Amino acid sequence: MAVQSFATESPTLAEIYQTLQSKTFVDLTHAFEPGIPHWKGFPDEKRETIPKQAFVAMRTDWSKRWPDPVAMANKDAKGIAHYPGWSLEVLKYLYEERKITASGHEPTDTDPGIATSHDDYSLETYILGQNHYQIELLANLDKVPEVLW
């Protein structure tokens, strides 16, 4: 008895993109904020803000790639690095509105890899221009509580 194979070739990236583009994505969630209807076994949503002069660290688990420089840079075939970084909007919010003292992160730079690959260090320049400091290459953030008071 012959065994028949039903294996098919994997779709190309272009075919996957076309399929995704033809679909409608629907957000099935509600806003999560204080006062929303909830099961009585849970307390009402409560939000507290990180205190002034706080230190804020961005955990990405990128430190687990240490000390492999290739894994840390995560470059594509064109030599563009792909590692996480901050955004200007977030940094402005933290430094200007929340009045934090410093920030830190696990990758080698404040700016994401795609920016540093083009010699764009504008986010690091922003922080230093605010007369604040940052700590790069943090490790073990997965072992630190999200908030320390």
C-alpha cells in the first residue's frame, strides 16, 4: 500500500502579506480603567503613578543575549541592527511630566537598533540634554519587582 503525502509548500512572505492585507482586524477589547464594570470578586481598577525623581528601567530581557555581540546587535542581512529602544514620546512623558531622575535599559543604546544603524542617537542626546543620566546594559531586571517604593 502506498503512502500518500499531503505536505504542501509553505507560503511565501508575499503570499502571507497578501492574505493578511485582505483581512479585517477587529479589536475585541474594552478600555481598562477605573470604574469599569467588573466581577465583584475583583477590586476596582486603581492606578498609581511612578514618584518624582524615580528611576525607570525598561525590561526587554535583551540582557539574556549577553555577552554575544551578534545576538545583542541582531542585525539583518543589510547590516541594520534590530534591538529595542525607547521612543521620544515615552522619554518626554517620563522626564518632563513624571519628573523622573534617570532611566535604564538592557540593550547597548537608548535609541533602538534601527536608529543607531543610521547614526541616530537623538534619544540619548535628548536625555543627556535634559541634564539627566541613564544606565545601559542592565541585567537581571526579570528578578526585580516592577515597583519598588
